Amino acid sequence: MLSIASSYGSEISFPETTGSDNGILIITAEKLKDAWLPFAHWKTSTGRPTKIITVRAIEQAYKGRDIQDKIRHCVLSHADSGKTQWVILGGDSSPHLPLVPDRDSKHSVFGGRINYNDIPSDSYYVSSKSWDTNQDGVYGEWTKDRDSLAYTHDNIFIGRIPVRVTEDVEAYTQKIISYESNYPSDHFADTLLYTGTVEASFPKLRTSWNEISTHWEGKGLHYFSNATPWDKEKPGDYALSTPNLIYKLNSKSYSKLHIHGHGFLPVWQLEGKHSFTAKNVREMTNKDAYLCLTTVSCFTGEFDSDLDPSITESMLRQPEAGAVIAITPSREGLPIFHDPANDLKKMVTEGKMDGTTSLMTSFWKNGLSSSAISAGEAFHLAKKEMTPDALIHSGYHWCLSELNFLGDPSIDLRPTPPHTPSLNIEAKENSLTLSSDIQQTATITIWQPGAFYQTKEINSGKELSFQLPENFKLNSPYSVSITGPNINAIVKNYSPAKNK
Ligand SMILES: [Ca+2]
Ligand SMILES: [Ca+2]
């Protein structure tokens, strides 16, 4: 497959013949442009035509006050075209290494006790508004720029893959191909480890879990300190310690993970003063069983620091282990409430959920309700639900600004174990005849780079014939794939020249 990618030039663009509306736009740095080709090739061959554009090209081609404004206009023009559904910011950002720069927004929350001028807010890139009402070059300042805030766009879902070097892109690409084509077909998909180390949070974690479980039939394996199903003999005897967590993750027992606990940039703080760091990520062996995760741990999603990597980035970048999606705070994971004086008490006694917990609950609830909803769309829906709160309360504005989707927004959360279909292809003079044992909605994609691209929805695997146009050459390389919600993608590559 990779040989095809490299055989037709250094740029992949939407195949011109496609009428499909589910394209992916990757925005990346010049030095990572070629590294993204195999990822773009995989997505294109599986029905999501992918285009790579560099920050430098955007700088030259789009108007705007600065590079972030130009990137935003680039994203919006792709959203308007109706062909792009996902935007991937394919690079890390920090003051000294802005591969794909972030937009810094200004915040003052918790009664003015917590102040930042540099909250990285990727939501800005899908906003049809400027985030700068008073045009002073300070963005997202709630008191001054409130009229110019939007966090979501109905046509387009965004995520950032905070990679720095070619090897990061290669490792991440391999994990995504595995996630989409080789996902475990056993009950791995059904398990969400929902855990916490902070006792005051247990009631709201139960509220959160109850909301998710009304939309999902999977098992939530609560582990709330001394009330837990994984204890051995007495409550609390199996701690959320580093070795225990690594053991559980390496046993490929959990596909989804939520941790409610403390942390800082490179560390999750577990029970008994245990730390989980990049060193522990390197001990992970969950090959082909990659995690989707959320945590409320402070600073663990601070991808935009010159200190690198954050623990979240370690999980995403680790080859053949770790995670593929992470939503984690870029700064403090504060308990935001409309009425803190009363609501904080209710959080501890009645399990009232704060802003961060609500947003993450909504993310899981939306993403686990259907395998037809991409993880990027699930986060979009969660942010959209919270937008009315953010327009009347600076704390919720903080939540929507500081929580970014890290990972590939076009994959789904795998709510149920996927089926791996068969796919047989018979090529004749000017037609392809396919057959499959598939018994559900799926998409067939036929692609001959530079010549032909077609996607077609099917409802079952009854025999399918594709008439091929004159410019399709059966003696040139092409691929045929079957993809869809809740199935492991099958891609068959034909490379006749190679077979001679
Ligand atoms: Ca401003
Ligand atoms: Ca970083």
C-alpha cells in the first residue's frame, strides 16, 4: 500500500472525481508533509478523501491578520465547500516550535484567581467568528470578545495530533490503521474503565457513569477507591497504582479510560502517591488494542508547552502502544459551576457535575451511542451542548477553550466489537464484481490514484458490479475497500506491475 502512496508524487489531494462529502483536511508543517502521505493514503483508500496542506502554503494563499487567522479562513473555506468533514492539525505547537500554531486565548476564572493569556484553543479554527470583538489582538477575552465566540461548526470537526517528528507520524499512522482495520473483535470494545482517586469526586463520577450507561450497553468498570469490582478480597486491596494500571492496560482489558485524579504536565498522579509517566508509557504493550481516554488531571494535556512531551502526548506518540484519542486539560481541570457557593457542596453530596465532567460525560455519551458518530463529532456535539453556558459564564468559556481534541477526529469510539467482513473481487474488462458476507450498511471505495475514485453505500453483501470508466486501467495499481460503522476495514490493493 505504501508503495502506491510514494509512487505518484509528494502531494495527495482530494481525488478530483469524488462527489463525497466526508473528506479530511490535514494541516501540517513543511517538514512533516511527506510523513503524512501514508496516513492520507489510508484514509483516502477507505472512503475519506484526504488533502494535505502546509502552514506555509496557507500563509501564502489565504488572507488574515496572522497565521492563525489564515488557518481559520482555510478551514472555513473547506467547511463551505461541503466536501470536508474533519480537520486534523497535524503537528505540535509551542512557543519555540509552532509546527501547527495554536491560537492563544485569554482567561480569568475562579473569581480572578486563575489567569492565563495563552490557553491553546483549537476550537477557534472552526469558528465563523473572530474571537476578537474589540480587535486588540487579544483573543477570547470573555469580557471584551464575548460577541465573537463560537466553538463549533456544524460541517466540520477538528482534532490535533501533536506530533513533532516523522517517527511520531509513522507510529500514529500505524496505530490508526490498526484501530480501523484490526480492532479486537472480542469484548475489548465493551469496556470503559471509569476511575478516580479523589474521594470528593466519587458521587459526580457515579452521576456521570449513570448518564453514559443510559446510552451504551458496554460495561463501565468503576473503580472508585474502596468501592470497586477489581478488588480481590476486601474493598481497597487492589489500588489504582502504577503497576496495577499498567498490568490492566497491557492485558488489553479496557478500550476506554477515564481518570478523575490529579496530575501535572508529564504525570498522572495515582493512588498511594504513585506516578504514571513517560517511562511507564514505554512499558505498555497494548499493541492493536489502543485506548481512547479522557482525564480531568491538571496540565496533562498541555501540548503547547516548550516542555515536551506531556503525558497525553507520550500516550499518543508511543509506537505500538498507548492511546489514539485523548481529551485532557491543557491547564487546570477546575470544577466549574454556575453557582460555586452551592454547587460545590452539591458536587460532593449529590454528585452534581462540574463543567469539565459534564463535557467529558457528553463526549462519551454521544460517541458511544452509535458507531456511526465519529469521535470528532462526539466532541463537537458536547461542545455545542455547552455553548449556551459559555456565553453566560466565563468558566464554561474556559472549559470549551482549554479542552482540545487530541488525536484523529475521524475515527469512532468503537462502542461495540467490530465485525471483520470478507471481500472478494473479480475484475473483468470494464467492470469489477465484488462480493462480501457483510449484512449491514457499509461503504465500498474504489480508487485508482490519478484516474478514478468512487465510493458507494451498500446495505448488504449481495453481489455488486461496478462499471469502470474508460480511463480506469486494470493493469495499473488500484485499491478496493469496504468500510463502515462497526466493522474492521478491509483494503485490497492491486499492483499488477509488481506481480509480473
Ligand atoms: Ca480582544
Ligand atoms: Ca507538545
